[in-house]
Amino acid sequence: EDQYKDYMCHSQAHPFGRALYARHKNFTEAVQQCAGYCTYGCFHGVIMEVFTTDSDTLGGVVEDETPAQYLAHLQRESQDLCAKPEVASVVLSRQCYHGLGHVFAYASHHDLKKSVASCGVFTDPQAEISCRSGVFMETVLNNASTTVAYAKSTQPCDAFPDRENTFMCYRYKAYSWLYVWGSIAPALASCDTLGANMTRCIVATAMAASSPSAVATD
């Protein structure tokens, strides 16, 4: 958190959470160590690792025949995961569902449409929204999608043109806009070309550019 104090300190903490769970093999113990560090990035790493290693608490690796079968298994296992006492006692439900969005995206090899559809297993609309935010974050910021992420285009956000999903995707794509445009001013100026999505682009870029030092006042 000290090293990344001027950034989200979120994606950087995913590997830390995965390493904690891989070491302890116990969900509650790993999450308690993570607490809310790095905007729950540590927790999201833990929950991703739960579904990729043997676990004594919440399941673990599944030997399904195809990737589609494995994703379907994750959808079934995830439906009541965030309500389990050992989960609900240590993490906010919205962060849990957001973490499952990361899992769905990772398990579907960052297929955005499959991942977003997977979030439909949750009947609570807020749970589904939190899950989709995790999908967009994992897909847009993950190294596997570097070619798409670090580009001046609005891809892959165009795949979901409705306002809610567009902004949710822009929220994370804005970090790469800041990078490829070089600074805040040209990144904001690029929003002028997006028509109806201009305001969403501006808000997302402003959020991405925010940091304790940037918003500090006398």
C-alpha cells in the first residue's frame, strides 16, 4: 500500500492474495490476513485462487472435461458462496461478488460476453452488478488483454453499448487511456469524440486519475 499509494493498489495485490491462499489452504485465515488492503485486491486474489487449487473449505480444482463444463461448475458453486458464514463474516458481500466476477473472467479466458453472462446466476441485481464490475476489471486490466487494454480505442467496452455496462467498462479502461495518452489533459480531450458516451468517459478518466495527492486540498 505504501508503494502504490497514488494508485488503486488493487490489481497489484491480486498475486499477494493468491500466494496467501496457496500457502495456507484456508479461506478464512487468508482473507483475515488480507482484510481490506489495497481496495480488497488481496481478497480478490484469494477468491481466484480458491477455484484453482485444492481447498479444505470451499471446494477447489475441478477436473471437468471442457472449459465450458468448468465454468458451469463455478457458476453453480458461486451462487451461495458469498452468503456462507465463513465468507460473510470477513468480507462485504459486494466485494465477494466482485471477486467472483474476476473468477468468471479468468475461467472463461477473458471472454467478456461469457463472463458477463455468468454473473446472471445471481438473482440479486446488486450482486450481479458487483459481479460484472469484477468481470470488466479483470478483462480490461489483466495482462492477457494487454493489446486491447493499452490502446486509444474504446474496445472492448463497445461489446456492451448500454449505459451501465459502458461506464463500468470505461471505469477500468480509463487507466490505460491515461497511460497511452501520456497525461490527464489529452486523455480527457479524447472523450470529446465519443458523442453520447463523452460524459461517461470524462467521469471514468477523472476517477482513474484520482489519488490522495491529486485530490488533496490546503
